[in-house]
Amino acid sequence: MAKHLRRVVAIARRRLQPPVALLFGVAIQLAAPGARRAGVFTKTPSAWEIVANYTRGWVLFGHTSKGIYGLEWHRFPQRAVITQETAHVPKKLLYVQRRQKLEVRFNEDFEAIVEGCREGRSGWLTDEAVNAYRQVHDLGFSATVGTYRDGRLVGGMWGITVGRVFTIMSMFHTEDHAGSLAIVAVAERVIAGDQWSLVDFGFLTDNSKRFGASYIPTDKFCEVIWQSMPSVS
């Protein structure tokens, strides 16, 4: 892990202004890797802190239970992922894809997609969490996939992306299959070796299984992130 810490700081120093690089190096040590969750806090972490801790397997969530509002770090023991070797697109969805003819756009309408994921729901995607991830988006460490009907957003997802790894944070749809077809578009990119080498669904569900997802240890997930980063000479 020490070698990984040195590597990420080196990348930051090479690509970023010195004060930001220093913050990136400090932020990566915020949460102990052996823990499963950290306590609730109210101060919004910087985008660099969120990205740095993500590379160690920590994910930031909004917290609202028992009348306590704030933010909280979580680290799960496993992650459900697809890779170029395991990704699969169900034949049924290929048929739906041809029939529905929805337009798919990457990295557009971040705000609209996040709001779509919040519409009619309560839970971890609180105002505080959105504000935090908006900073991550502004920094360039987020990705969106939207599906459109005649120019109108009808489904999609957003998440964190570092190197060639993409973690899906939340999804929504207002039209049948609009969310699934967004996943199809992502899976097709993984299969083609384009943009992402690994996509993280978080949890293994019937939906993620049909795209070829399986669990890997979070430590292995972190290794893949490091290995997918540009090399530092």
C-alpha cells in the first residue's frame, strides 16, 4: 500500500499545482483501510479527498437515519464488477436496443441525471452528498451515461471514474428499459476495450449478474484502479 500511496502522490505532483498535490497526498490517509465505515460528519470533504479515498475503496454517502444528518464514509468488503473478459449483454436487451432506438450520450447533463436519480427517492443522495459529488464532477472525476427519447432525458446513470475504472453510483429511468440500455452502452464499451476496463456496480444483484458481474475483494478493486492509472516516469 505504501508504494501505491507514493505513486498517487507522484501522479498528483506531476499533473496538478503543488498545493493541490499536497492535499491529495494527505487526503488519501483519512480513513483506515481495515475499517468498514467511518463516523458521521458535517464538514464536506474536498473533491480531492473524495477521489483519494475512493482509490482506497472508500465511498462517500449522505447520512439521514435516526434524525442525524451529514456525510459518512463506507468501505465494503467486496465489489460487483464487470471486465472485458466477463462483461455480457443479454440478447433480449440487444433486441430492445434495436427496437427502442434511444439515443445514448456520455458525459452530458450531469445535474439532470443526478436529479433524475433523486426524484421520488429518499436515502443517501442528500443535498450534502450532491454538493460533494458536484465538486468531483467539476474536477473531472465523474462520468454520466444518459438515454434520450427525441432529445428528452429518460434514463441514465452517474458515477466516479478514475483511470479506466468506473463506479456506478446511482441510476434512474422514466421509460421502460431506459436504465438498462444505459448499462448496455457501458458494457459494450468495456467489451470493446474502449474507455473503461472495469465497471463497478457496487452490489451483486440479479440485474448486475445478467451483465456478467461477479464479486471481487475491495483490495483487488483498488489494485485495478492503481494499475489503470497513467504511468509516471
